[in-house]
Amino acid sequence: MFLAGDFNCWDAYSHSLKKDSKGTWKISVDLMPGIYEYRFLVDGVWRNDPNCTTSAPNPFGDENCVIRVLVDRLVNALELDRIILEIVREMEPISSEELWREIGEN
């Protein structure tokens, strides 16, 4: 099982999921805040994330999953006159309406 999306130029084999002891397939991917499309490749067949509620049409007549990566929190600390920011990323689904509104703002 693999994860591919616009964050890795749709490279179908660069991000493989691992099965944990409970049988759950998992992967952790660090992404900058933004909007991303993605799908899973399972036994050579493209599949959507069953937990994703937002999708966008792709050029192959199917749908891609869409997620928005948010900045969860910013922690400011003053140290020797410089500000250190710790950015913690969180992946959260986005509605189609929110997606189009955000695209329109950029």
C-alpha cells in the first residue's frame, strides 16, 4: 500500500505504508501548511481514503482526496533577541466550499 499525491509529484511508490501490530496501515508525512490532493495505491489499484470527506475531480475521470494542512499552533519564545517559532502541523479535511474559497483567496 502506497500514498501518492501532489506533495510527491504523484510518485506511486515513494511513500509506502506500514502495517502495525493491530493490522492498521500507517504512514507519517511532514507537509508544509497548504492544500493537497492524494490517493492510495493498493495492490496496483488507486483507492481513496475512506476517512476523507473532501474530493476534487482528477484528469482520469475519478476523484482525488483533498486535505488542508493547518498550522496547529505557534509557540513564541524570546531567546537572545530572536524569536523561535515552533510549528506543529495538523492534517484536517476541508469541505469543497472551503477549498474553493481558499483557492479564490490565493
